[in-house]
Amino acid sequence: MHSFAPEIILITILGLVVFSDALAFKLKIPSVFILLIGSYTIYTYVPMAVPIDLKQHFDAIILFCIPLIFMGDALHLHFLDIKKYKWDIFYLAVVAVSLSITVGASMYYLGIFEGLTMGAYVSLFAINMATDAVSVQSILSRFQGISHHLKVLIEGESLGNDATAVIAFFFIGLPWMMSGEIEAGSAMFDALRVFVVSIGIGLVIGFVFYMLMKLFSDKRSEFFAFVIEAYLAYVIAEEMHVSGILTLIVAIIATNAWIDSDNIVLEENHAKKTKGFMRKLRLSTIKSTTTERLEYIYEMAKEFGYIAAVMIFFVLAEMVNFEKLWQYKSEILIMFTITTLIRAVSMAKFAFIGDKIKHIAPVGIEGWFILTFSGMKGALSIILVHMIPNSFEHKEFFEVVTVGVVMMSIFVYGTILWTYFTFFKKEEEQKLFT
């Protein structure tokens, strides 16, 4: 008797995606709400629809989904946007996250969570400061009214934020938490090494695939090339013990940026710019792809990332235990409140800097509000908390609190943003993230 488990799980995931989108459109609510509720309901009450032991295959599912999720996000950042808002993105993705984790770790001196070491605080806040672009796009994708500047910041921050949180967790928080001590200078040097080496590997892979793209002339081959690049970058970096996520992000953004740059030059007929050595080295007169084919690639990448995120939601459903959530309700509420306040202050500081420094564009009060509540947690937080060794005595606490914060951030932040755009800033419906 054959097992049709893979076919059944695929039918379940695609069916849930289609149903969620249709129902969300009818009810005018974010589809991520229905996806979360639907995932838990199906996993708990219709086990025949999920005939794969997610707990047993947790690692395989996570490792399969990571490249797809981050590839879709990375492809949304364009060369001109990165060039124009590089300092804005750098502050949000590196400075703000690092400061947020540092402030969160300082809660150790207040003894908020009994029994946790300083290293455990660093890990806990690194896990719970990572944002989720899929959830944010699900909330905001139907509404007009957000400036292009804010759109770029939301996308850029979600990527860079995740990369920074991963490095802080794996190369500072986790070693410190598990050993009980850490050499600060050595840890900072290791984190910086990982940061630099990951970016370097990503740029090399990005350039190789940018050149390979010149061999293709159809959108399907080009899309699959991006998929291969994402997985290859992640695997190579992880095998070299650096950040697979950061390497993947840099590789995809680099390839996309060089393609954008060439298209801009060719479309504007800047022939003189093609005479430079670097442009000759890149064979910039040979198109890697067209703007029209890129739109197809962006759309397909978004859909693949969305499906991968739904698979993570099923994994999240496996981790949900309402009895445990109720047992740790105070800790979840405290963690959610602290992370929300830290993010609000961090985004307010960004708005303040934007008014004072010419290199950073101001976002205003509305921008501060949207950036604050676009900090929804999701797939990466679940991935990181699962990576904690079972030997860690507080792993259950970490898992339950993280699951609680993820769910609260999606439903609370999502409801706040949806309410604002639905009732207080009504605009003609139009896709924001395309």
C-alpha cells in the first residue's frame, strides 16, 4: 500500500492558502489570522490532513523553508531603494536591533524572569526581537497610504533585523547561555567575523549567479536560478559555520541589484557608463533578464515564500499547548510588553534621528506608529527557539513564551494596524507590496 502523505500535506497547505485568501478578501481581514487559526484547527482536529509527524521531521521542514522565506523577502529590495535608504535600513536592521537586544538583556538586573542568566536574557531577546515579513505583508498588502520610504524600511528592516538577531543568538547568546560565561571581546570579534565573512561569501555567490543569469533567456530558468542560489548560499555558509541567513540575503540582493543596475543603464541608454572596467567585467551590455520577467520572478518568489511560511505555521501549531500558555501567561505578557516598549522607543529614536541627520529621512508620527506595530514575530523566532539544545533546563520556558509572543504579536499588532487602515485611514484598496 502506497503512502500518499506528501500529496495530502501539499493539498492541505495549498487548500489552506486558497481558502484563507478567499475568506480574508470577503471578510476584509488579514489572511494571516485565518492561516494561524486554520493551521492549528486542522493540525489538532483533522490529523488525517497532516499525515506527517512534524515533530519528528521538524529540522528538515525548517531547513527546507528558510531559503524560500528569505529569498522572497530579499527579492523585494531593489538597488535604487537600497542606495537611497541605506543608512535608514542600516540603523533599523543593525543598530536598532543590537540596542534592543542589549536593553532587553539588561532586564537581567531587574530579575524579571527567575533563574535566567545574562546569556539566557540575550538569547531570549534575540529570539523575540526577530520580525516576520510574511505576516507584515499579509496585514498591509491590501492598503494604500504608506509611503514608498516606509515600505522599503519595513522590507529592509525585516531582512536585516533577522540577520542581526541570528548572529546575536548563535554567536553570543547561545554560547553564553549554555556555558554560563563568555569572553566579551572574543564574542564580539566572532560576531564581527561572521558578519564580514557572511557578507563576503554572499557577494561572491551573488556575482556568480548574476553572471550565470546572462546564459538564460526565459523567466522559469531565471526563477529557478534564484531558488538554487538561495539554497546554495545557505548551505555553503552553514557548512563554513557562518550565518546562512545573512549570506543568503546578501547573495540574492547582490544579484538583484546588479541586474537592476544593468537594466537602468540599458533602458536609459547611458552608453558612456558601460565603458568602465567593472561594467566590462560584468558584461553589463548582456542583459541578465528583463524588467517584465523580473516581475514574474518577484511574484513567484513571494508565493513560494508564502507557502513555506504556512508550513512553519503548521510547525507552530504542533508547538501550541494552551495549558502551558496559560501556565506561563504572566511571563508571556511581560515579554510581549517589554519587547513592544523597546521597539516603540527604538522606532521613536529612528524618527528623531531622521529629523536631525540629513542621511536619514524622517518618518514622522505615523511612520513611527506603523514601524512600531509592523514588528510582528513569526517563522524565525520559532526556528531559533527550536535550535536551543534539549539539555537546557529552561527550554520549555523559552518555547512557550516565544510561541505566546509570536501569536500575540500577530494578532495584537495585526489588529491594531488593520483597524487603523480600515477605520481611521481609509484608502482605496490597492496592493502595497508588489
